[in-house]
Amino acid sequence: MKMNIQFSLNGKSISRDVPTHRLLLDLLRDEIGVTGTKEGCGTGDCGACTVFLNGKPVNSCLVLSGELDGAEIVTIEGLKIGPELHPIQKTFLQDGGAQCGYCTPGMLMMSKALLDENPNPSEEEIRFALAGNLCRCTGYAKIVQAVQDAAALLRNR
Amino acid sequence: MKRTEPFEFYQPASLQEASRLLKENGPGGRFLAGGTDLVIAMKEKGLVPKYIVDLKRISGLSGIREQSDGSITIGALTTMREIETSPLITKKYSFLSQSAAEVGSIQIRNRATVGGNMANATPSADGAPALIVLNATAKIVGANGDRTVPLEEFFRGPGQTVMTSDEILIELTIPKTGPRLVGEYIKFSPREMMDLAYVGVAVAYNLGASDKKCEGVRIVLGAVAPTPLRAKRAEAALEGQTLTETLAEKVGQIAAEEAKPISDVRSSADYRRAMVGAMTKRALLNAAAGPAKSWVERRERRY
């Protein structure tokens, strides 16, 4: 079953006929061609597919396209501020907050969600917020460092 | 990961319409709320619903409200994250927000709803024990009208509730509680987050201001029986008594005897039973000590 949905993706309006059972993750990657969002586990455990849906971070591997009419979606491609990298992206680069990089888009989206709510998180608060984002290279120390440095950058802006 | 099969997809604008869709289309349909159980079951376990009825276009099914009689209503589509962060719930029943915070990740809790957590009736559902110790009731709407049942009687077995296929859980109500109510929910699992409860224990009681006697004691166990289980003999052992560490230990042992755990991939029945004892004791003592200030403190005081 197909239906027409209208939604905004990174600030642009999109109207499309989509199968209602198509996952948001697949809609983004395979139909629209926006491939920054990654699939890890496919069952909501790893957070690699994290996007913002109506302002809140969610696992795009568990959202059906049929649910999306009127939705506002922001992916990793929408994180940049104009041509500039977002401070969170800058500090992940600077601190080596990525090894293979596969979990990074999800880590960045979730870090942004945390810093939007809490501009000065403690290490424990960062680990709590990133609990649903798994890194199989296990480079968590530098990821936590990068979030702390991004928080400092954002506070001093 | 496997993809879901196609299905008919409905988005009714009213409860009557939703209920009618189920009646007209017959068996094989599923209601969709947050999808964090349903979509996973479709992808991982090969569940193929004939059709899906998305409840999210029906207005008035989400939100947390304090009523004039002092009760609190929680709409079935309220997310676990909303319960976790609600100023009202955090202030009055911090152990209920904590139980919501134990579910999955923030991404999951932004989608998962309290109604789904109840209607899926997983024995380990974190939301259930805390709501049952608060005497919550469930409001159910179906083709044959409304009814309200105590949440304690809502569950019938793993994945089974008292609801018929056309019925929809629309609201949970926590009746007014006294000013001296204290409570705690402890989820016991080896991983700190992103795990199912091996054992869940919720307790609540009114703590006498000067005599420190415990009254209206409620103890509910999760993940150690086919449904959330009230430990009534344990409750009776504490009722009217002053809580001491020795008594908490004894009450924990009685709760352990009342549990009906199974052995599975996560844990043996014996281990679960022993942990019911230890966690009930800790929960009773923690409740008296007051709410944890952070999740680190909450984690530390499980032991």
C-alpha cells in the first residue's frame, strides 16, 4: 500500500508517494539518497540510525513511512550551520572522536540532542545520553571528551 | 536486518473509527503507538500483521494532567521520555519517572509509549510495577463502550491482557496519594542500561512522620512471573511496622518466596529469586531514604 506523504527534510519540503511499510531509514538512504544515516542493528539497540523526528532523536530503523505525513526530519546532513561544521562535528574531528566512523552520525545527532537540553553536561550525563549509541571500536573516552569540548565551544560562543 | 512485509495502513481520527476498523477488518490487525515493540517484532520475529491501525492521529491520547481530585491521568500515547522528564511526575513520584528512564535508550523512550508498554504485557515491562504500586487504573475503550480496570488485574500472561482485540487502552490514572508516600523502583540487570530487567521491584508505602511506621504497603515484582506480581504476604509482614534493616531483609525473603520466576537465557530461576529478596530489601530502605538525585546514585544504591 502506497500513500502520499509530505514532510520536511533538513528544512526542505518533500512530497512523495511511498509504501507505508518503508522504514524511515530506507526512505532516507534508498529512495531520497541521503546516506549519512547508517543502519547498525536494525532493532533500536545501536543508535547508528538516529535522526531528529519532530525535534526529538529517534531510531529511524523503527519508524514507518506511513507515520511521516507532516513530520519534520533532520538528519546528519542537516547538522552543519551554513557551510560551517557544527561545533560538535568540529570537536569530534579535533579529539579523534571517531575510529571507523560508522556510529559517528548517530553519536553526533544524540550529542546535539543532549547539548540542546543541557549546555554543561557531566561525564555521567553524557554517558547516560549516549547509552543507546554503540561504538564497536569502543572509543567512548574520546567521544565523551568531544562532547565536553563541544559543550565548552557552544557555551563560549 | 530483515524488512517488514507490506500491510494495509489506517490512520483513524477517532477512537470509534479505530475500534470499527478492527471489527470490520477482523483478526490479524495490530494497533500502532510508538512502534518500538511492534516494528521490532515485525523485523526480528517475522510478525506479519494483515493491517496496522496507527493511533497517533487520534487527538487527546497523550499528556500528563493533574485533576481537581488530586489524581494524575497519563494518556496512553504519552512517551516514556515524557514520563521520565515530567516535572509533575518527577516531583510527586520520582520512582515512576525512574522506572520510565529504565526503558531502552532516549531514542527508544522518545517513541515508546506507556500504553504500549502496558498493552504489550511483557513480564519485564519496567513501567508496570511502579504504576501498580501506585494503584493505577487503566481506562479501556471498545466497540461495546468504556470500562476501567485496576492495572493490577490488567495483565493475563506474557503478551496477554484483559482487552479484547477491538479494545484500546486510552488512559492510566493514579489516584490521589497521601503526602507521606515514599517509593522506589529497582531494575536489576547486569548491564547498566539497554537491557531487560532480570528482576524489577517497585515498593510504595506511607512513612509515618514521627513513629516511622509503614502503612498502605505495596510491593510489586516484575520479570519473575507471567505478569507483574503483587507480593501480598511480604506487604502484610511490613504493614504497620517500623522499617529496620532486619525487617527489610525478612520482607525481602518473603517476597522471594512469593516470586514465580523461570530460568531463561538471562538468568536461572534460583538467581532471580535470590535477587528479588535482595532488591526488595534495598527498595524498601531506599524509599525511606528519599529519591536518588542522579542515575549514578540510583545505580549505586541497587547494591
